[in-house]
Amino acid sequence: MKPGRLVLLLPALLCGCATVPPSSPPTRDPWEPMNRAIYRFNDAIDRAALKPAARGYQKITPSWVRRGVGNFFTNLEQPKVIVNELLQGKPGMALMDTGRFVINTVFGVGGLFDLASANDMPLNDEDFGQTLAVWGVPSGPYLMLPFLGPSTLRDGPARGGDYFLGPMHYADMKTSEEIAIRAVEIVDTRARLLSSEAALENVHDRYAFIRNAWLQRREYQIYDGNVPETEEEAAFMDEADEETPPAAPPPP
């Protein structure tokens, strides 16, 4: 994920309805005191600046304009997605996403209209961190990054690779123009998460919730939804099966 795609507070809410474990193994978060301090810093910035800006943007901008802005920035991500799909040995997905990028760029007015999704071309999301995982690089400890949010020791530096794969890096524009575009992208991304904040209202430990949900979502992304069962999970299921009484036979 390039810097323009950062979310300071709520990246875990993108994980949908996945079940979040109550706690994360200690080995995944050995730097928890530092990570919690960075989380509090990010949360303070979000409350003071990013969230108010997102609310203002949502209030003054029509929904159809926000939808077009979101489509535009999603389309800008496609070259990065395509390259990483090729690096992961997924030529079929890369070909489909190349078609998606061409259709939305040419016929969707630079990506403002998502014509590809309307024609049953699903949106994929691959990044260099996932590519490193496919190549066998371990995730390393959980890491909360200033401004950028949840990551791992593997995925944090990998964001630099994604940045250089983005078309904006090669666009002929002034630094001030790129900063302005990045700012719009950040605010738009934050605004799309405003409606999801209710999921955190009754959470006692928001840091742990976001960490666990993000790690779970990351595994889901890396394995394309087919997350292998761990030995602990397999043992738990076997024990549950043993404790389940057999079904009563049907009455004669």
C-alpha cells in the first residue's frame, strides 16, 4: 500500500465480518508497548485532523462525486496489482486486471467510472508485501507505523516497492500537485470508513482489536481466502468433535 492509501485508525474494519480472536499470540506483537504508543499518536492525529476533514468532505461533496473519486484512486492502484500478480505467478489474474485497467481508464474516463465491475470483472488487491510472503519471506513481528497504521516487519518496507510501482511516481507533476492529490486520496479513504466506526464503539481495547483483525485479514489476503489451518486449530476441532455426542437414532 503506497503512502496515499494510509488509514490512521480503522484499517481493520475492511476485514468485513471475519471473526476476530480475543487475543494475538505474544510472539506476533513483541513490541507491544512501542506499538501502543504509536497507535495513540496516530489516533490523536486522526481525531484532531483527519476525521474532521473526512466529515467535512463527506458533508459538502455529493455521493456520486465521492464514488468517482474513489473509483479513480482504486484504478490508479491497478498497475501495482498487475505487477505483483505476475511476480506471484498469477498470469490469469494479471491478464484480467490488465483488461480491467484498460476498460476503466479508456472507457471509464480515467477510472472515474468502474465499468469493469459492472461487467463482472472483480477487483483484486495484491501488493509487494503479499508477493514477499508468496516468496517465503516470514511476516516478522507486528508493527504499528507512524501515520501509516498496522503493518509487519516484512510489509512495512514492502510499501516502498509498491510506491515505485504506482503511476503517480512517474507522472510529470510538481511536488505540490502530488501532495494535493495524495491529500484528497487520504481524506476520501478516511471518509469511506466513517460509516464503519460503529463497530469500535463497544470495543474495550481498540488497539488489540485492530491488531488482531488486521493480522487475520492479512493472512486472508496472502492465501487468497484459503488460509491453512494451524496445528492449534486442528487440535481444537478434533477435541470438539470428540466431545460432541453422536446424533440420536431416528425413532422406529
